[in-house]
Amino acid sequence: PRSIFFSRHGESLYNVMGKLGGDSDLSARGKQYAKSLPLLIATHLGNSEQLTVWTSTMKRTIATAEHLTYPKLAWKALDELDAGVCDGMTYEEIAEQYPEDFANRDEDKFNYRYRGGESYRDVVLRLEPVIMELERQRNILIIGHQAILRCIYAYFMNHSHEKLPYIKIPLHTVIQLTPRAYACEEKRFKVDI
Ligand code: F6P
């Protein structure tokens, strides 16, 4: 059977500082994760199975895929949810500077759209062509971002819009989904660094 593998990028410098968005490089731990991926993927991809790696156009996903030797494709549609005026801020800074927005987001996280940015609903729409292509392909590994992978995971696992923005997609973990007759089988491989 074919598999869809996916992982967030390795820890970035912005992750370390608790900042949203941006286009920062990987931290030392993030680079270690990138180095661990080739063996991890080879171990769980069947022998003689082909794989294509999809990344976003951001430095942190491209750097995470750096040591993988499979064909690669960078999709703009896989770039992280655009936090608009809050890009580069921490949650604490947003709560201080935009307290109403912060509360509204908590109220309806799926529909909340950042000022000058996107909502989860917007991201689900922009991912449509990616999902269509995913349905046609054989084995794909997506190196992506937290909000993006929540949307893709929710699509394959039939999670509601209400639950989608809270799905746990931890760093340094590869998730393997294998479509079966009625649902996807899920496996998670965590890398300790
Ligand atoms: O903090 C990492 C990050 O990928 C941000 O770039 C993004 O805004 C956020 O996670 C998405 O998570 P949440 O919707 O829970 O804020």
C-alpha cells in the first residue's frame, strides 16, 4: 500500500524564541533532525518503493529535506499560515498588543483570520490543489508547518473543523498515514534529539 509521510520542519530559530511565522533557519537541534531523516524514512518506506519529497518554499522546510536524496518539489501552497501583522511576534506580544484579536482567535480558531493574514479556513482552501495531487500520487513525504499539517491530517483522518486547529503535530516526529478500506492507519516515529 502507498503511504503519506509527513513531518514539521526541524526546530527553527523562531521556534526557540517562541515567535510565529518568519523565515528563519534551523537551530542546531533542527539540523540534527534533518540528518536523522534519511535513515528513518528508508527504514519505514518499503524496499523498492519510490518517494517524492514535498516542501514549502520556506528555508526551514527546504533545509530539513536537505539530506534526503529523493526527488523534491517546493510548493508555495505549503507555506505556513500567514499571521499577517502578527508575523514574527510571540503569543505574549500578540495578547498585549491585540488583546481582542487574541480572545477572538480563542473563541473560533478555525475561522479567525489574522489582520492582513489568513485563517485556518483560508489555508484549507489554498491546500485543495495539494490534496488533489496527493490523492493521485504514490508515496509522498511532506516536510511542512504546524498549521498546514493540521489541515492535511484532518482531511485524511476526517477531523472536524472545530478540532482541526488543536491537532497535535509535534516537532521531530514523522507521521505515516496508510490509506485502508475505511480509514487511514497511523504510525508516529519520534526522533529524540
Ligand atoms: O509557532 C510555530 C507555528 O508554525 C507558527 O508559525 C504558526 O503561526 C503556528 O505555529 C500555528 O499554530 P497555532 O494556530 O496553534 O497558533
